[in-house]
Amino acid sequence: MPTLICGSFAYDTIMVFPDRFKNYILPDQIHALNVCFVNPQMRREFGGCAGNIAYNLKLLGGDPVPMGTVGKDFTDYRDWLKECGIPDTFVREIPGIYSAQCTITTDLDNNQITAFHPGAMGEAHTNRVADAGNMPLGIVAPDGREAMLQHAADFASLNTPFLFDPGQNLPLFSKDELLTFLDQATWCVMNDYESKLLLNTVGGTLEEHASRVEALIVTRGGEGSLIYRQGDVVEIPPAPVDHPVDPTGCGDAYRAGILYGLEQRWDWDHTGRVASLMGAFKVEHHGNQNHRFSHAEFKTRYEETFGREYPAA
């Protein structure tokens, strides 16, 4: 079952500062800040929610069809998508501008300074869900604000079931817009902090808003996740991590697991556990799209981790 993945594509530039920011910043001169951090370590990774979710869904054996807007510097990323067997039919280049870019500098205390340039992502609303034909399943992942509004409305008008993932963009939307998203969506996923932001904006309780969708999924990091559905709560345990390396992109890996379970029409007990294990695989590797596994490896680890048989695809 193909899944249309509406979301961002970005390059993540990650640098490590081998000292502490506080040693270079004078508190009484913060109004005239002018500093340079020399970073001998740097990685450039493929990122963005649509790219990350598509990569992870493909690893699981799913059928991702990403949709997004990119810039004139997307050639290497496009080649990577093709190498992974992910179609780029609806990944549209906007002439004359750059793809979205995220630059992160981390010091020895794990403090981070992040700069983000949205670039071509700002034109994502010019893509329309209908352009991809009759898709049976979709997701609205973090992207340009207007694009998220447009694509949710598109899915709803086509009666296409979709997963709403507001992510870090949640504060961009008003109470009415968030409630509309929930009414349009079939399912919703967010992390624990985002769920608190949601309630701070719209009021009410998670149980109340879960009644607007078929399932409301809240991830809680090392504490697992909760899936609110039909008045019940399904508790999903965390998957143990052997050697944690980099949490960046774990949420996207989890969401790919949810989408794969929806593609396969599994119950939430299995779907949530597949998503949990996807996050564990990701955190054991640097970057967003550097982890790999075979179907047999995933099946074995699933059964060892959760003490149950891996569901048949």
C-alpha cells in the first residue's frame, strides 16, 4: 500500500565545538555578541521529516511516496533517494533557491546553537495531494505552515485517511487551526512536550481530543508511548537501546513504524512496538538515514525485545 508522505526535505549540518560556549560568551556583553566557534568536527546529513520518514518506511518494507519542495542544491539527496529505491516523482525543485538547511553546533555540555533556513520548503503549499493520484494513506508531517494546512485540507477533501504530525511546528497554529487538523485527520502523533503545548493552546484533555481521531499517539522517549483510542489507552514499552549515539530523527523513525503498521492493518499493540523498535535502531547511529537492517534482523530483535511473534506482513 503506497503512503504519501507530505513534509520537509533538508540538509542537516552538525558540528561539534570541543569546548563550552559559556567560556566564550561574556554575560555583560550579550547585547553586543560577536563570537566565532571553531568546529573541527562536522557532518552533513540528509534530513527533513519527509525524507527521514520515507527512508525508515522503506527499510521496513513499506511503499513511501514523498512529496515536498527542494532547491537547486538537491542533486546529491535526489541520487540518494533513487539509490534507496524511493520515488522522487513529487519532490519538486524550486529554481534559484536552496533546499531547507539546519546547522547545529553542540558544545561539550550538550548545549546547542541551531540556525534554520527554510528555503524551498516555503513553497511546499504549491504541491497538491491530488497530484499524486488516488493514494490510500498519507501523513502531514512538519513542513511549511501553509503547506501543512493545505495538505491536511487536501487529504480531507479526498477522504484519504492520514496521520497528522504537527511536530515542532505546533506553535505556528492557532486553536481553531489545531482543532480543524484533529477533525480532518484520521490519526495524530506527537511527543509528550508537544501534547502539553497542544493542551496549552486548545484546552481540554488528551482523552477529549483523542475522541476526535481514531487514535492519538503520544511518545515519551525512554518511557515508551501511549496510544489513546476509543476510550482506552494502549501502553507501548520502550525498546532497549544497546549503545545510544544520536537521538536526531528518532521521532521520524517512530512515525515510519506507525505508518507501516497502518499499511499492514496491524493492531495498535504490534504497530506501537514496531514504531518503538524503529526509534531504538535509529538512536544507535549518527544522523537520520545511516542505520540499516534486514527483515530477518528486525524480526529477531522484535521477538527478543517484546517476547512475542513478529506479525506477518
